[in-house]
Amino acid sequence: MSQRREDFIPSLYTRITARVLNLQERDLPRLLAGSGLDPAILMPGDNTLISAQSQMVIIDNARALYGKPGFGLVAGSQLTPNTFGPIGYLALSSPTLMRAMMALRDFLPLRISFTHLEIADVENYLCCRLKITVPVSEENRIHLTECFALVVKAVADAVTGEALPDLKFTFSYPAPSYAEKYHEALRAEVSFDAETDAFWIPSQFAQYANVSSDTQSYQRARDLCEEILQSAPRKHLTLADRLRQLMLSQPAATVSEDMLARAMFTSKRTIARRLAAEGTSYRQVRDSTLAELAARHLQETTLSTEAIAAILGYNDVANFRRACRRWFGMPPSEVRALPSDPLVTSDLRLRASSEH
């Protein structure tokens, strides 16, 4: 019988697991042993859908490689809202905490399709229950529940801008040997042997307003990156393609050579050698990607120069202005004044490329 579509999960989460374990390229087959998957799925830009059954094998392998209890809390700490792509952005841009939880409820199954979030009002609390819809071992159920707890807590903290009082988590399994780490990781009341696995938000905080400002412009910026990501080929990606996609998944200027090497589970020297074999370099790919994003933001949005600099990952707007002069031979204000036309944007990209 063929695997149902709803029993799949993107390879991104296995990629994060490999990074948490600090695996090198030669170690990747150990993580995937018994899953029937090729290590190529762990490269940036890969969107392979992994069956739930294979994912459970990978989680078993990951726990064995970690060699200590509590790996779910460690892995879950790396699952920031941004990990979930557009779903995470939707939650972060929601007007209230309640709406953010509803965004996870409505769209999380599209990302991790064998998990579902149920929301109900229970005795002055907003109760967010996790349901796993495929058979899993008790160890893997605990692992997934730990990850879920940290994800919803991260969303709540990001939306409210602070750790709200009187939040609590309940877990249906007995307290593990490392139970004290739950309190450290979640910074909330925690209880075990409960009736359900759930995150409990006091009702008075359900309508807590999102502290993020200018969310419409922020969402437009993220949509732009998603648009560019969707236009990139998904098979037979070069290393330059993978670096470009990595830069489009987060503030581009923050992607360092060290970060790329970690993402590829290898060394900077190996990255440089492979890029050279493709006739390019880290700096060339980085600058061409930043230049394209800068040109499109300046010409297709009304964001201020300061906001665009921040979105691209520049801590100092003066550095962004200098970069524009280097790429385009003109300051951001003059780039913005040019006609908004695909041919003009293409010409700007060519200028940035010829700078190298």
C-alpha cells in the first residue's frame, strides 16, 4: 500500500537534527541508517518528503548518536518559528497570541502532517493539545512532544515579547530522569502523568497583542524571499544554488562561510574548493544574492532604507549604503528612483556581478 500524503515530513527537520548532533559529512549515513534515504537529502535546498516511518527510524538513530537522555529538548530548542517557513511567519505576524496558536492549528499539518493541534477553552485556560496521528514508540512520542512544547513556547514568547506568567505544560507520561531540564527549557510550570500533552495559556492572555511592529511590510519582505525560493530548481542543485537558498531562508547578510560549512556538514576549505570547481566563490554568490534582494526591495516595496538593511541582516545602515555603491555604483535612493522594470532589475544584477 502506498504511503498516504499526510504521513510525510520535509527533510529540513532531519537536516536540523544532523546539525544539532554536529555531524560531519562522513557521519551522515549513521543518522540515516535503516531509513532507505540518501545523505543528499541533508544538503541545503533539498525538499524531499520523508515518510513518517522513516522519520521515526531517524529519530531512533539520533538518540543513539546523542548518547544521553533528553535529545528531544535539545533538538526542539533549535526549532524556532522561522523553521516552519511561511507558517512560522504567519504565526509571528498574527495580531494576537490566540491567532498565532490558531495559525499553528490550521497550518502545522501542512508542514509536519502527522501532527495536529487542538485548541479549546478549559477552565480559564486556552488549552493547546498535541495529537500524533501515526503509530510511534513511546520514546519517539516523548521526543516529538518535547519538540512541540518548545515550538509553541517559542511562538508565544516571540508574539508577546516576554515570558508570560502562569503558563503551564502537562505531559501524559511519567517524569523522565532529566525532568529538571523541562523547567530550564520551558520556563513554565510543568507536570507529568497528566491526562493530556498540552500547553496551557491563561485566558486573559489569549488576546495579548503581538509586539511586532510594521507586520505588513515584514510579511511582504518574507513573501518576496519565498517567491525567489520557489523559482529556484529543486533537483541537481549546485553548491552555489544551495548557498543562495540558505541565504534566502534568513537575513542574507548574516550567512557566513562558517554557517555554510556547518549546513553542509563539512569544512570551509572544502566549500571553497567545491565552489571554485563551479567557477564561483562564496563572496560572489553572497554579493549577487544580496544585490538582487536589495534591488527588488528598493524597487518593489516602500520599505525604508533602514528597514531593508535590517531585513538583509545589516546591523549598520551605513554598511548597506556602501554595499549598494559597490554593487550598483549608486546609493539606495538612486536605485529606488530608477524605473521599476524587470529589465532594470536585471541590469542592476549584471552590474553587481561584473563588480567581481
